[in-house]
Amino acid sequence: MDNALSSPAAGLPEVQQAAPTSLPARLAAMPTKSKLMLGGGVAALIAVVVAMAMMTGKGDYRPLFSGLSDKDGGAVIAQLAQMNVPYRNEAGGTIMVPANQVYDLRMKLASAGLPKGGIVGFELMDKQSIGQTQFNERLNFQRALEGELTRTITAMSDVADARVHLAMPQQNGFFREQQKPSASVMLTLRGGRTLDRAQIAGIVHLVSSSVPELNPKAVSVLDSTGALLSQNPDGNASGLDSQQLQYKQQVEANLNKRIAELLEPVVGRDNLRSTVTADVDFNQVESTAEEYKPNQGPNTQSAVRRLTSEEQTGGSAAVPTGVPGATSNQVPPQAAAPINGQAQQMQPAGGSGGTQNMRRNNDTQFELDRTVRVTRSAIGQVRRLNAAVVVNQKTVTDKNGKTTSQPLSADELQKLDALVKEALGYSQDRGDSVKVINAPFVAPKVDNADLPLWQQPWLRDLARDMAVPAALVLVALIAVFGMVRPALKAAFPPPPEQKDDTAQNQLSVVENEQLALGGPGQAGGLPALEAPISNDKLERARQLAKENPVAVANIMRAWVNGEELEAAPAGGRR
């Protein structure tokens, strides 16, 4: 037993070979399973990094063209593939390209004649085939003209798409049998856009001016819902057009705003509801009036026309008498008879025969003042106003802090009614109507049903947006901790751990037992043990301590004092 303890090589493990130090050597020395795990983990990490880079690169794409047909979209994609430009084809005929290349690609594709578009214009006339008939020429011209008109109309900001149909009958040599052309325009407006009367008239004028002998009344303009936007062929518009309806709504909105600005400071912002209906007259009426009045001013009479008549009558025929000469040949003097009255008899000069009667009348015509007035009424006059106003009941708080609602008094309602009439410009002669009532407002019931957190819309959107990144992160973690890390641990094992204090204490106890058993050793020093202590010797030392505690105590005392112990006789005990 003592020889076994003192044997330096007894119970020692075999010396291991030196581990490789370089990284390639360590990787080459790894088992096949570890190599496969390491390669799979690295490949998974690279895939995750590439996917994340592609996802973050989505925001750099911008639409190159949108609303392309299948033919134009295919031509554009083929050109982009030839130019080695990355692209994404999305729904609605939209092609996405990197944002920093959008404008350059548009210029390059435009130089290549892309997109061509499904609408053809006068470029259709560039391709002339041999043996083309007159009917084909006329048909191609009509198609080209329709395409050019469509391009011009779709250039408007409010029009998304348009279709133009021309009916151009073939003319013959008989003038009376010739038919006039007509046209129809189908418009697809952009969302929330409308065309006013001036824009519709401009489209009608554009089409009628582009086709020879096309009357503007023969042009019909429709929207995508089938509603007729242009006027009827007879020239009369059905109902109010968009401009008149907009003016009517503007008048009503201004009157509502007046009522709200006037009553809200009195009753509160949310305690008032009002509506105004305006009857607007868009008819243009022209009237002519002629009036007669007496003359005014100092000259109460104004002669406009004067007629003077003179009449001379006589009895028997008179024979001229007297001495012939100058005296008998003179003109008789002018009568001095009054204008109205009996005419005086005059004796003609140079004669004394029969009598003559002369009568002179003056007729003077007077006129009164005349006024001719032409009245033309303005378009858009308000013929009648109807207003309805609802006021909420007032809120009263008592001394206990309890809040209740009370109706308004008759005096308060009368004051509010007077304010509304003044704000509207109320006219009883015009037939306006204003009604102000007081009623309690019903508060809307809001269901405060608390949805679970997993049913919240924002959480669903967040989960939908973060699902793919979270899955990629999970894959990366699995690859790192489940595949790469175990493989690296196998390639780089940790250094051997040092013996702790517990092991050293066990060695000290074994050495003491050896001394107690009379084994080799020196007092005051610990013998070097080169072989591990077996369990049998440890049990013998414990048995010695139980059977002879005095000897063990003496040994411990000698160790503390540094004294040398005497060797016990073989097989004996001390």
C-alpha cells in the first residue's frame, strides 16, 4: 500500500496529444456533424441579411408608369430588362423602378417611343399599303382624328380617360341629300373632380371645330355614369348646371355661416343647428315701360305742332270798278280779325260791288312728357329664403352641483328669431320664412367596448408589418445559437480548469492519514502525492479518527507546533 502511494506513476491518466492551434486546422479537425451545422448556420445568416436588405430597399422604388396596357407594359419591361434596370410590376399596370433612376428612364424610354399607348393618331397615316382603297383611307383618317381628339381631351387635368366617336357620313354630289356629321365624347373623370359649364363648352367647341361642317349642337358629352354633361340638342339645359348649382350652394352656405357666427356666442358652439334653403332665379328677364306725365317746370305747355287755316267767302260776283292803275292793282291789307270769333266783313279795295267773308283758324297741338324705361333683371336673384334653426336647451347648475337642462323662455326665443331674420335679410314681401324652435339635443351614445389588445387595429397593422422581420430575426437567432455556436465550441474547446481549494483540503487530509498510519513523510511539510488517493485509504483514515481520537489529536498538535513525529511500529498504534 505504501509503495502504491509513493509510486509517482500510479493511477495517472495518459498524456493527450497537442490540439491544433490554427483556425483551418481546427475547422478541419471538427466532426462532420459540426461542419454541417456550421455551414447551415452561416448560410441561414446570409439569407436573413439578404432578405432584410431587400425589405429595406423597397422604399427606394418609385412608379415609372402607371395605368399601362398589357402590350405597353410588356414592351417597357423588355426594354428595362435589356438595360439591366431592376423593376417591380404591380397591379394596375404600374411599373416600379429605383427612385434615383425614374426621370432618366423616362427620357430614355421616350426616345425609344415607349410607351406607345393604345391610342393612335395621325401616325397611322404614315403607313400606307399598296392597293389601299378609298374606304380604307377614309376609315384610317377617321381613326386618326378620333385618336388626336382623345389625346387632346385627356391632357386636361380633370379627365383621366376619354373616348371620341365620330359619325362622318360619305358625301355625294346631291347637296340636298347630304348628311351632317355628329360626334359623341365619353369622359372618365378623376376621383372627386367635376367639369363646369365652360370646360364642357370648350370640349364641344374643340370637337366641332376639328370636324368640317359639324354643328356644336350635334356633339354629345357624357361621363362614365352615362349622365349627359352637354346641353340638349334644342339648346335648353335640363335643370341647373354645375355652375348654377355651385352658386346656389354658396349662397346657402354664406347664410348658414352668418347665422352660426351670430348665435354661437349666445347659445354655445355645439348648441345650434341651422339650415337655409334659397330659391334662386337664374332667368334673365327684360321689360320695357312707357309712361306719360304732365309737363314740369315753368313752361307748362309746349307746342309741338301749329296749323293755321284761312277761308274767304263772298256773295255775288263783283265787277272790278274804278280808275285803272296802281291803286286798284294792290294786294288788300291783312285782316285783323281775332283767331276765334266772328269774322269781320272786309271791303275790298278798289271796288264797291258785293261783300266778301274771310275766316282764319289757328290749330296748335301740345304733347305731354313721355318716359321709356327698359329694365333687365340680373341673373341669380334670390326669390325666397327658408330658414330652420334648432337651439338646444340651456344647461343650469344648482347649488349642489347637479346639472339639468331647461327650455328657453318665449322672450329668449323671440330675440333669437329676430337675430336670425336680421342675419338673413328677412323680407316679408318676398315671402321669406324663418322658424326657430328650442329642443333638447340627444347626445350620441358611444359604446366604449374595450377591445382586447390582440384585436386592436393598430396592433394588427403592427403585427402584419413586423411579421416578416420578426421571422427573419428568429431564424437568425436559431442559426446562431442552435448551429453556429455549438460548432464553434467544438472547434475551440475551453482550457482545463484548475483544482479548487476543496481538492487541496482532501489532499491534506490524506497526507495526515498517511502520517498517522506511519507512511513516509516529514513533519512540518506535506509530502508530494503523485497518485490519487483511493477510497480505501480515505476510509481507513476516517476509521482511525473514530477509534483512536487521541492519536489523531497528537498528530494535529505536532503539526501545529512543528514537532517531528516518531515512526509508529509496524502494525502498531499510538
